[in-house]
Amino acid sequence: MKVNGTLVNYYFHCKRQCYLHGNRINLEDNSEIVKIGKSIHESKSEESKNTEISIDNIKLDKLTSEYLTEIKKSDADIEAAKWQLIFYLKVLKNKGILRKGKLECIEKNKSDKKVLYYDLNEDIEVELEKYIKEIETLLECDTIPDVLNKAKCKRCAYYEYCYI
């Protein structure tokens, strides 16, 4: 599977989840949290123009003349969402489209900000390339990464796969 934004997000969130999804084990269709996230995206796209654009193997939440906006249900894993957004910015840059990144979190739990901004620069691009190679290596492994055993696992779409 070609690396996409979802895999980048999962890589930071949980390497096991990244591996399973990347190897086409998809358990998200039955996840209530995933359904809520999709519902948020649908309601946001009804509110404004320039929403949900597909390019290659990625889907962009919102693209304007200045920003690429990624919308998340919550700020539960900002690092994962940040790198997903940066991955999208790089895909756009490779197509000659330069934008700034905007990360919008509907529910604010851990951060004091609902909107975070990111710019693509050479150092970040080098770091992103390193992560993409790590994801490709992970997906080619013969063994599944270990279970995290963290509180966030209880809300994961892969919970039953990992624990039951």
C-alpha cells in the first residue's frame, strides 16, 4: 500500500494500527468514533465551499487560496494530526501548489487552542521523508508491532483485534 495521510497519522498514533491498516486489515467501519469523525466532516463540508478534495491517494478536508485545512474531531493526538497535515502539504507542494497548514480541532481537550498552524520548510520535509521510509519499512515487516496497552486503546477501532 502506498503511504497516505491516514497511515502517517496512524504511525504516530499507534504503529500496530498503522501496520494493520496498511496491510488492509480495516476494522474502522464498525467504530463509533470513526463514524462521529465522518459525520463532523460531512457537516463541515455542508457549511462551506472548497471541501473534501481528492488528489492521488489522499483526501483533503478543505483547500483555500491560503490554507490547507485538516479537521479533526478532537485534539487527542495533535502530533499524529500535525504530521498527516504536513504530509498533505508536501503532496500539494510536489504538484506545484504551495499552502500553509491549518489544523482545526472541534473538541479541545488537551490543547489551549482549537486551531494550530504549520508551515512546510526544508527541515520538516527531511523529517517527513524519514517517517515515510519508516512507515514503508514497517508495512513490509513480517511481524505485527506489539499492543500499546494504553488508555487510548479502549477507544480504538482495532481494540477487539488487539485484545479479544
